[in-house]
Amino acid sequence: MEYFFILGRNPFLSKAEIFLYLETRRIEFEEIFFERNFLTIRLKEEFNFNIQEFGGIIKLGKLKIFSKKQDFLEYLEKEEVVPSDKFSYSIIGNIDENIFISKFKKERKKAFIKRARNRILLQEGEEFFFSNADFEIFALKRNKFFLGLVEQTYDSKIDEFIDMRKPVRREEFSISPRLSKIMINLSGLKKGNILFDPFCGVGCILIESLLKNIPAIGFDIDKKAIEGAQKNLEWLSKNFDLNSNYKIERKNSFFLDNIDFDGIVTEAPLGDLIKRKLSNDEKKDFLFSFERKIVPFLKKFKEKKKENSRIIITFPAFENLSLNIKEILDLTGLSLLSFKEIKFPIIEKRKNQFVHRELAVLY
Ligand SMILES: C[S@@+](CC[C@H](N)C(=O)[O-])C[C@H]1O[C@@H](n2cnc3c(N)ncnc32)[C@H](O)[C@@H]1O
């Protein structure tokens, strides 16, 4: 069974999310192709993807055909792509739309092309446009022809509701619901495992964990942050039907005594907020001082974690400078995960941000 995915603004990270999500569930698959923000994969058996479980997918569906040009044209001649008589549609990909215009004309269908007006700016600066037509046809010409119909589109209403309505927000530090979901999907944690966020702040990662039915523990040294997390999670429990429980404590995460967890997902503390561009020397100092602070924590986490369980952590990075990860690995005894051709860390950056993030999956 072949599936296609239209990925979000950071396609490499989204691809890693899908791959590790499948690996966690022991689902065998192989990549067919990956280009820009298009990914197609082949699974041995059918799998019911739920797009809402992912933070990095915009649209997904099954491929109807993936073939050479002649077979593709024969398929189009014979098969019905859109099961409707009157509809709007749009084409995602690089196939000449005239193929579909003439196909639908022949089938005497009232089909209207809807121009793609919704824009996503991909991390590396490319733009991706899509529309909200009745049917979206994924049609791509490479050395083969790919055709599929979009089956699911990510609905960000719940994310927006949580992000905007939770009682305590800390805009300067908070991580988005989508990035939190991605990080949890990288962690190998599933329903029933326990997630630990040692620097939980007001609890954005804990919220996504509980929504995935993964019980969560959060520590933070800051009294206000912990009070905020407490309010947010109480609010979440009232507004959503949660099956999982949580524990939040004001604690220094350097001292972890009797704590049992299956994986760490966290955003490392960066110190003071940076509100201007730094010189190269300042950037080096910043990274050096971050490394000095984080290494003792990582050593503790390694001591406490179960064998092979993962630590998903964000590190600071700049456009032209990043941490010496090899040194961090040497000092902590941790390893960086790689799976198929996915290699960490993966950069996550936004325009106008002075400090970017690097996402590391350690074990
Ligand atoms: C980048 S913020 C985390 C933001 C968080 N993801 C959120 O949703 O709000 C890092 C947090 O680490 C906390 N922190 C710093 N040092 C700590 C320590 N030794 N033990 C526990 N928490 C600590 C800070 O108080 C801060 O809230």
C-alpha cells in the first residue's frame, strides 16, 4: 500500500516524525521518494493514519497509481479519479492540469479548478500553495507518475484553541503545539508510557503528551512556571476528556531521585532571552556556556533513564554556528539516533528569530 504526505514547513523534520512514528509501532515501510515537501512511502499492509496525531503533515492520502507514463495515461482513461459529478478541485504537484481538464470534460463532469491561495513558507524559503477545493488531486511527474486523492487535511482548530485559550501563556518561551507533537512522535513513546519533561515551563509539551494519552511528569525550578503549568493542566482536564494523569513539581531537575519514566521530551533552558543579533564571538560564548550548563543534566538523565529510552531535546543554534554535539556525546556517553537515512540533529528555524533550535534525539 502506497501513501503520500504533503509535509509542513520543515519537511526534513516532518519526514523524521513519520519515520519514527512508524518505527515505534514496528510498521515496516520503505521510502518511494522525497522531494521538497512531498513524501511517498510503501507499507506492507494498510495502516489507518490519523493526521491529527502528527505535527508536521498538512495533507495525506493513498496513492491510486504510481507508474510509467503509458500505464498512467491508460489508468486515467479508464478509472474514475473523483467520484462526483459537480465539484471543485485543485492539483498539488507538477502535472499539466490540461490532462485533468480534458478527462473530466470527457466524463461530462462539472469540474472547476480552484486556484491554490493558501500559502506555507517552507523553512528553506520555498513557498507551497494549496487550496480548499472539494477534491485535491496529488499528481506528480518525476521519472514516474504519481496520482492520489487527498483523504485527510490537518485541522489546526484544536491547536489554536489550546494555544490561545489556555490560562497561562509565556510567549517568549513557549513551544508550539505542532512542534511538541513532533517531538513526542520522535520519542518512541506510545499510549501508556510515561513522558518526563524536566524543564516543563508552563507545560506545552505535557499538554500534547496528555492529549496523546501518554501520562506525563513535569519539573521546573521556577515557582511561577509550575503554577502556570498546574493551571494549564487543570484547564486541559476540564476541557478535554483525558484518560491519562500527570504530576507536576517545583524541582531542580539536577536532583532526580525516585522517578520512573520511559522517555524525556524537553526544551532546554537557554538562559536570558536574546533580543538582538549577536556577534560571532558572542554566539560562541553563548553556545559554550549552554554546553557547560546542559552537560551535567544530560549525564544525570542518562543515569536515570531506561536503556535505549530516548531524550528528545532542543539545543540552541545560529544560522552559521551550532553546538559541538560530538563533544556533548563524548562527555555524556549518550548517542545520537539515526534511522534509515534520518540523521539528527535537525535544524528548526524561523525568520526573525535570533536563536534557532536544533532537535536532537539522544539515547
Ligand atoms: C525553554 S523553557 C521551557 C518552556 C516550556 N517548554 C514551556 O512550554 O513553557 C526552560 C525552563 O527550564 C526551567 N529550568 C531552568 N533550570 C532548571 C532546573 N535546574 N531544573 C528545572 N527546571 C529548570 C526554566 O525555569 C524554564 O521554565
